[in-house]
Amino acid sequence: MMRCERSKSERGEVPVTPSEELIGLTAREAVSRLKRREIHPRELVAAALARIAETDPAINAMPTLCPERALAAAERASPDALLAGLPFAVKDLTDVAGVRSTQGSPVFANNIPDRSDLMVERIEAHGGVVLGKSNTPEFGAGANTFNEVFGETRNPWNTALTCAGSSGGSAAALAAGQVWLATGSDLGGSLRTPASFCGVVGIRPSPGRVASGPAALPFGTLAVEGPMGRNVGDAALLLDAMVGEHPEDPLSLAAPAGSYRAQAERPALPRRVGFSPDLGICPMEPEVVEIARRAVARLAREGVDVTDACPDFSEAPAAFKTLRALGFSTSMKELYDNRRGELKPDVIWNIEHGMKLDAAVIGEAERARGRLYYRLVAFFRDHDFLICPAAQVAPFPVETRWIREIAGVPLDNYVEWIRITYAVTLTSLPVVALPCGVTADGRPVGLQLIGRPRGEAALIAAAAALESLWGLATQVPILPRTAAKTARAAR
């Protein structure tokens, strides 16, 4: 197992500074110290800003900062609040009042909203302090984080590589220790793929678990907001600060009676899981599959019954392609009509595909989605969880906009290399993406742990147990590395 390179002070070359000590805390440790009044939120704001100044020139994860707003919120924060003044990052698809919110698009390059998204309002009400906005591809389209407003975000594990997307800025910021928590969103894998590529944790909750909006399509169930953290317990803490009903989100669910953080702190290995290396539909990079198999073999050695059972996902690709295009064309038609020339080709392709759909094609996609859901329900009658890789490939060069071939199989559009995540999206099941290993040259690899309908509590407890077994949660934060540094660390 490789040992992650950290700062010079952490290697014992110079004394650890107070700022570096704070950066090294988990989110839960930081909140505990805030609640005991051992530190003040402004100290964490200052430490995070210093870390961003040190690391962001190499990775470009946090292009928009709001230090004055953050410091003002830090002074108001109560130690009795859930997050007690802990700074966090907000993905740039999500509005924050008074802060530049671009959606990664030249169309909104100078947009400063008057109101925050419901999710941000709720996190702030729980004592979270918005530090700034994390980078994202234009309108979240594409699983590689680059745009014409801020440029590309690089992977802290190897700055020659992509951090994936569309929550790539959030994942990279977490891995580099710029923030303790970050928000993400996920339609086809936008939260899970970056978590896998950056060695952090992302939770895609059930639709409605996290209220968001106001939105153009408030009844949509493909895209959800979710938490990201350096470990399962930290991500669960942020989920606690996100959940609950809101009248402006018609699908929002009531907050659970218990705490998700508490579930993470009571880890429980599952009794029986199914493992699929490819969901039966995905070309896979062989080394990714081998790393996933080794991780799952650890479960079997701990007494978990691991089967090769997997529901039939064969209808998922066609259904997702249709429903995703329908969402783009419905929500973005006005932008297409009035500002088409300012949109990137991937966005235009999605909108135009959606505009050509007819009722018969849409209807069949909805029926296929329904059949898939019921196959998963049947699977969970005798399995606790389904496990599969969180990405079909390991991190690749940042200049490669999307993968066109995997294991000799050509891919004809930019979403097919994330099929292993978008297929799971269709089920509306909660998912945790967490690190399970690294390639021979030091690139992170993650797994998806897929739970029962609205089963976030049991899912988080199991994810925490897997995290403890695999022992990778302490590998971040790291200072951004060049390819040469990554190779040395891997050795």
C-alpha cells in the first residue's frame, strides 16, 4: 500500500503550523473542537484560505472565493449549531446569494444571484460557512471539469490528470485539504466519479432526501444534490445538515429521526452482498476490475457472503440517454433558442437530441426504468447491498475531454464512459462512492455501494465498515503532486 505524501511539516522536516494542524482535522474533529470552543470559525476560514492560496495554483479547484462573506458568517456562527461554523465549498452549479455563480458557462459568467439554493440555505442555517464555489463543467455536462470561464481543474494525486466531473472541483478541493466538506450534485455520476478519481467519499442520496431549488424541473428524479467529504463520517455529517422537507421542493422528504453521522460511527459489515465488475453492460479497464475484486475479497475474508448476483441492467443505456436528453431540452430550451452560440457542443448535442424525441421513445424509456427498479427491489429481498466499481477507468490526462475506447470497445458519445454510474442513477437508490485502492502508478479507484430504497442509514453504516476495512480514509489531504511525485509515492 502506498503512503500519501503530505506537507514538509507532516514529514517532520519543519514544525507543524497551527494552520496545517487545522487542515489535517476531519470535519467531525473540527466541529467537535468548535463546539468545545477550542477554536473559532474564523481560524478555520483563515486556514482554508491559506491552503487554497498554497494549492489552488496547481489544481484550480476553487476559482471563486467569498472571504468577507465567510468571515462575517464565522462571527455569527453558534457553537451549538450542527456544523458550528465549519467552512464548506459549494459546487458552482448551485446558487449562493451575493456570490458569483456561473454554472461554468459564459452565459452566466457575471451572474450574482440574490438568493441561495434551498440546500445552501439549510446548510447555513445549521452553522455551515460558505467559503466559495468549486469548479464544474458547463451546466454540469461532461465528466471532466473544464469550462470557458475558469479553465480546467486538475487532480491533486497527479496534476497531469483529470479530477473527473461534474463535481470535480469539490472532490479536488477535499483531496487537497482546501475544505473539510463540499457539496456535489449527481445526474449520471457527477458526484461519484470525481469521488473515485480523487480518493474521497460522495453520497448520492435518494431523490427528495436533500431539498433543492427552486428549479426548472422540480419533479425531476434523475439529478440530486449530495454531500462530499474526505471520509464516510464527514460526508454523513454534511448529509445531516442537508436533509429535511421544504415546501418549495415538492419531492422533499422529512428528515430522519436519527443522525447519519451516528450511523457512520456505528459501522456494520453487511451480511450478504452482490458484486458485479461491470453491471453486465460496461467495458472496463482491467486494472480497475482487479482492484475492485481485491477489495471485495477482503469482505469475503471477514465473513461477508459475496455473490455474483446482479440485476439485469441491459435496458439502462437506452433509457438513460432518452431521459437525460429530455431533461436537457425541457430545462434549457430558452437558452438554446436565444444563446445557442455560447453553449458548448456537448450541451447542444443533449438539447437537440431531446428535441427530436417522440412520445413512443419517451414512454418506452420510462417503462424500462420502471422494470429496472423492480428488478432491484427483487434483488434486495435476499441481498443487503450491490457493489460495483465507481468508474470504468482510472484517472486519465486532463486534456482528454472524454474516453473514446475502453478495453478495445469504442464509445460513440461522451457519457458512455460513465455508464456504470448513470445506469445506477435510473434506480433512484442511494449510493455511496468510496475509495477502495490505487493503481500501480498511484491513481485512486473507488467502488459504489448501492443500498435499498431510501436506505441511507444502513448504507452509511456499511460504507463506514468497508472504509475501516480498506483503510484508505487517512490518505487525504495531500499536497498536489506532479506525475513524478505520484510515481515515487506509488513505489
